[in-house]
Amino acid sequence: MTSQIETETKTVPSSESSGASDIHHEPTGAKHSRWPWARLTYTTRVTATFALIAAMTALIALGVLSFVWEQHFQTYTQENMSSLAQSLAGSIEKVYKGEGTLYCPEVIQIAQYAESTSSGVGILVSDNLDHRIVYDSAAVKVEDDMAGSGRTLAPPANAEGIETCPIVVDGVAVGSVRVWVYGSDMLLTRSDEEFRENSYQAMIFAAGLAIVLASCIGFLFARALVSPINRMTTTAKAIKEGDLSARTKLHGDDEIARLGETFDEMADSVEKDRDLERRLTTDVAHELRTPLMAIQSTVEAMVDGVFEADEERLETVNSEVQRLSRLVDAILKLSRLENRSTPIKMEVVDVGQLLESIVATHEAFVADSGLTLTYEMEPGVRVRGDADMIRQAAANLISNAVRYTPEGGRIFVRVYATDTMAAIQVADTGIGLSPEEAKMVFSRFWRADAGRTRESGGLGIGLSVVKEIVDRHNGWVQVEGVKNKGACFTIHIPLYQDDASRNLKPHKSRGKSRKDMK
């Protein structure tokens, strides 16, 4: 990869060499290639990390063990040698008091017995009065295995390797006892050294075993962690290549499983959006083609003399042009709302009074449709927003209810306040909505009844406009419905701050039917 990039850099024309020299940098891949760690797989890196942690733990344990051996255990052995020397001195002191001299068989027997019970320990008993050696274990003939072991029998030259205790009788040091370990300057017997070596070997073996186990655990942990990530990667690649039905199918309570579930939900949303996009393209093409075909056929017939250019034919063309104009205007209005290109005129709006004027303007429309409209409002419900946009959203909901409610049905419009929100509710006894349809109702050009014509069903953009308006007012739209029984749309917009900061007292609602609004 690096060589290819360098070759491409060299082929830059000379006229651009000055600019190229300014922007030429080392490729990211080449930079990362300096670090072998970055080229390893995630599983390898996790495994190595676990192994390194185990190795560091083992090194720390070995360091602690060495400290214990060099400090505490050495002190322990010195105390043992000091105790042995004091015990010998005490025993010899008793013999001296009875015999009056150190040169007697009992002293030799005590020294020999102590030497026999303490393997590898040298003992020297000296007379301080005439400066003579009473007993020296180094001068005694030893077994061949001791002589052939390579251990020095003479006392160490370092005073720290010898433990000395005086033999005091009546306050006078008549002699002394010296204790040392053959071939050791630290008063460590052969058993002590073997124990220390075995301890180090056991720690090294435990460290190696811990590193192996940690590597295995790290490998299994990394595989378990990487496996769902690889599934998500594979699914993402499949979606990228056009298979929108690909899913990770991960389920569980851990973070990776929740990520997989969220990824699947995102994929579902993308697939739905793609289906809606295709449907939108089809619907827009159909909406534009139908009036255009009608206009074209009518105009061609008039040009060919099949139809006369009378008022009726021209009215047909005019109605189709108006239909096209309404469609384009609706799409443009929705686009402006989505792009936030239409500014909001923020002002305090009395929702009840605003809806009262909207209901009054729809009186004739409702009456012509053979419906009955009931309006209830709670006084003093105020919000901060654009009165024209709120009016448009409410009008769209009322028009939508009238359009999809059969003759003889009822429409209910209500304005009320909760603790923090103002609500505009429009309910009807029309064709209703299923739970699945309620999720799709705000999609552009969506129709609950696929067979409904645009003449009876409208353009399919009104509810999308409602949602965009409410979103711009930091609110939401609640949709409820039962198939063939009716639907209820409720707009929730935050109350004006003065109203939200105080507890609103419930007011008795006043109702108005269509007959009352004259």
C-alpha cells in the first residue's frame, strides 16, 4: 500500500510539484505500520494484554517474595542461630559451674549433640581466659558427602555470618560460643536454601501457568466479544450492498446485545424509509402524471378539433392545473418546514380562542359533509409559538377528520391543559386506524386505505405538515384509533411559562355543537 502511494506521488506533474510538496504527508496506513501492535487483530491484542497482566502480576509476586526472603526470612534464620548459640552457652555455663573448667567431656558432648541436631551448622567453643579452642566442628572429621559437597567448613570471614554468645559465670565471660552455617555468609542452612529455591521455582511455575491461563481466558473473552461485533460488521456490509433485510439477531441484557438490537432497529427504520421513499416516488409520479395526462389529452383534443374550446373544457383543464398547484404547494410547504427555512413568529397564543375561530371557519365544510362537530375548550390555555402554524396544524387535523368520517358521523374538538402541556384534541367516528397504521400515519403520501382515491383521500401530506409544525414547537402528536370506529389525534405543546409555573385550576368546559356556531 505504501509503495503504491509513493508511486502515485512521484507521477504528479512538475507544474503541480510545489502544491504537492505542501500537502504530501505520510499515509495513515504507513504511519500505523510502524507499530506492530496496531497490525494485530483485536483478539490477539486482548489475549496479549491478559498475558502481560498475568506476567506483571507474577513479577510483582516474585519481587515481594524476594523482599521477604532478603529481609524477614533472613532475620528469622539469624534469630534461630542466635537462639542455638544462647542455648549452647547456657548449657555449657551449667557444666562449667559444676566442673570448674571448659575442658571436660560434657562440653564436647553438648557441642556434638547440637551439631548433630542442626544439619550443616558449624560450632566453635573457645576459652577466653587462656585463648584456646575447646571444640571446633570444622576440625572434626566429617562424612565424605559433606566434604564432597563443595561447602566450606571454615567459619565465614564476614562477622554477619557468625552468631556469637558469651559463656558468663559469676559475671565473668569465661568463654564464648560461635555458630555459623557451612558455606553460607547469611546463616542459611542447606534446608533453608533448598526451601528458598523451591519457593522461587514454584513461583516461576505458577507465573507461567498464570500467563497460559490468562492467555486462554483472554482469547475466549476476546472471541466472545468480537463475535457479535463481527456479526454487526457482516450485517452492515450486507446492508451496504443492498440487502436491507439483513439483521444481527442479537438479543440479551449486556451492552453488546443492546447495541445489536439498536442496530437492528436502525436497519428496520432504514428499510422502512427506503420503502417509503420508493412509495413516495411512485405516488409523486402518479400524482403528477394523472393531471398532466388529463390536461394533455384535453388540450390535444381541442387542438385537433375533437373538442371545442368551450367553458366546460377549459374548466376541466383549470381544475387539473389547480390540483397540480395544490400538490406542488403542499410539497413545497412541507419541504420548507423540514428544512426550517420558514421562520417562526414566537408570540403568546390563546389556544382556546384560536381554535374557536378555526372551528367557525370549518362550519360550512362540516355541514356540507353531513357531520356534527362538538367543540370544548378550557379557558386560559396559552402557549408560546406561531399562531399561523398552530392554526394550520389544527385545521389539517379537522379537515382530515371530516374527510375520513362518513356522513352522519361526529367530530370532537377539545382544548385543555395538563401540568406542563397544552393539548389540542381532534377525534372522529370515522374509518379509524390500526396500531400499525398509527405508526405510519405521518409519512408523506401515506394512505390508510390503499384503494382510496386522492379525490376522497386528499394529498397525503397534511399530517406530515402537522408533525413538522408540532416538532418545531418542541411538542409531539399522540395518535390513537380503533379500526372502523374512529381516530383521535392530540397535539401537545409546552404551556406558556407563566401558565406552566402556576397550578392551573380546573375550569368547567363549555361545549358548542355545529348548530350553535352560527
